[in-house]
Amino acid sequence: MKYGFSLLLFCCCLKALSVRPQTKTPLSPVLDEDPKVFSVVNTQPMFPGGSDALKVWVEKTLRYPVLEEEQNQEAYVVVAFWVTHDGSVKNGRIVRSGGDLFDQEVLRVIRFMPRWIPGRENGRSISVRYTMPVHFRLVPDSLYYKR
């Protein structure tokens, strides 16, 4: 019994000493997409004029789906897309659906989005995954309102 316990303790100590710490990389690529597209960078991509300009642009471009408006439907949609190294917006994908018509409208808006200021890492422009919420509300105090 004494030898069995000592052997077990020795094996546990040997195992603990053989475990190496995991190192973190400064850039974390989006694993389910292109390995050259990152989600964490030194400088995030920015819409020309900043977040206020993005809000204004989305409000001007977004159209409330007519059928959904007639039925007093509201929605919350989350869309993810890539801001590439040259600032273009690509690969819009719905992360949280608000319904087919709302999703289609958000993807339409993403397709027409102007070039952004790209994200940067170590002084060079890189492609970054960006996630954005879009609220469809029938009252004018919403974040993105278009009626």
C-alpha cells in the first residue's frame, strides 16, 4: 500500500512537470473562416467618420420591410462581415436572425457599404471580422430606425 501510494504520487508529479504552459498568439484568427481574417487586432477597422457616421449611414440606407411594418413586426439582427485589408466589406453573414425579410435587408445594406478604414496590426493593414447589431423598431428612439 505504501509503495502503491508513493508510485501514484510520483506519477502525478511527473505528469505535472511535463505539462507545458500554453502560449497565446497576439492575433486570433477566426477559426471557422479564412485563417487570414482576424477578430482581435491592435487597431480595429473604422467606418469613415466613426461610429456616429456609421449609424447615420445605416439609418439612411436601411429600409423597413413593408410587410413586416404593416404587421407591426420589430426585430433585432446581428450581422458579421469582413473588413478586408483594403477596407472593402465582404462575406456578410447573419449571426442572429430577426426573420427572413429583416435578414435580407441587413445583408443588402452590408453589400452597399462603402470602404472602411482597415484594421491594423504591427503597422500593416489586415482583414478583420466585424460584428454589428441592427435594430428594427417602429418607434423613432431606436439605434437604427427607418420607417
